[in-house]
Amino acid sequence: MNTKTLDMGIEASKIFGGQDNTKSNTLLYNQTARDFVRIITSKLPQRDRLYTLADFGSFKGELLGTIVDLLRDQKYNLSTIAIDGNAKALAENKADFKIVSDLTNVPLADRSVDLSINRYTLAWNSLQNQGKILEKMARTCREFAIVQHAGADNYNSDAWRARMNEYLSGRDIPKIKREGHYFSSRDEIERILQERKIPFIKLEDIKVDSVSDVFIKRYNLTPEEAVKTIEILKDKDYAMKTTWLLLLKS
């Protein structure tokens, strides 16, 4: 089982938990829990039963914990499953059940959970593995799944990816070096879903400017490293945020 651990950044948990109020982090992270809760409550009006919620790429449970708190405030009864390849981070997760696993090989039975969530994990996998992750979510879920993605501009994907790949090579700032990623565009993800016959609705598709702030905050970059980050990303200092609802109920 491949459980490769990525360097998420020294302040990753703070950012994932919505504790930074810069505009880009607010749009990318701070809004997610309440947005997901609105979707969940609109799709699951019945509250007198136990629902199983799986979080694909849960890390320390920053997003999952907030969602659970909000849903339990609204009298939902939940059993939670946190899935992540980072065993150290998962040890701090407060989910009811924890699975250390690569997201392409999650050992869950078909249609074994009611709903699943996935925020920003796809881009840190190859395009082929992104398809496997989405397929795994679709097979294991009974009701619906929510997938949120930050990726390439749909209209100049290659140029956007080239600039981001240059930055993430770590040549100029070694601490942010990443490997194995592919920042797919909206259309590439939707093509994957269509090819696998996974029904979906696109709920959100917006441009988030100054994505450099995410790296600057997460990796606690020095002022000099922050300036270099902006210099490298230049006119590609943004990301496209897209949210889909996968309609899985028969």
C-alpha cells in the first residue's frame, strides 16, 4: 500500500482549519465547512438516523471536525471515517474510524458509506490517479459525494501548470518542493467523471487570486521567499476553485 507522505507545510493545520483571513485562504478554506454543510442538509433532510461520512484526505480532521460540529448542532447523527496516507497526522484526527491509505486504494466496500467529502486532494496525484480516487468515491458511497478542487485555468492549462510546476520544483525555495502532482483543469475532471459515467452537478467555479498567499502562510516563508514566490508565479498567481456534487444514489 502506497502511503507516501507529502510535506503539507508547517502551518498547514492552521490554514486547513480556516484560521487565516487573507482573501485567498478565506475563499479556498474558510468557507468550505459551511458550504459543505449547506449541501449536506439540503440533500439529507432526514435527521433521525445514523449517517456515515467519509473524508478522503482528512489530514488532522480540520475540515471534518468543523463539519461534524455544525451538523451535530443541527441534530444530525454521524459516524465518521477519516482517510489519509499520513499516519502521523491521522493520529491527531478525532474521527470515529481512521484508515491509513493511499486514496486510490481505500479498503472500503462498495456503497458502504452514506456520503463522502474530498477537498483539494486531487491535484496532488497524477491525472490517472485522480480518476481512480473519484471512481473509488463513487463506488463506496450510497448517497452523494462532494468534491472540491483547486486547479489550472481551463483556458490556458498548460501555461498555468508550467508556472506552478516551476515554483513547486523547489529550485528557488527548497522547502516547498512537491512531486507527483498534476493540477487538472475543470474540464479534465469533468471528462473523467463523464468517462466513468459518474453523474455530477457543478456547484461552484471561481477564480481565486493571489494563491501565493496560501504557500506563504502554509510554509511560513520568509519575506525574501514570499517575494520570490510572487516573482515566479507572476501572472499565474491564481487558481480555479471548483466544487462538484456527485449524484450517486440509485
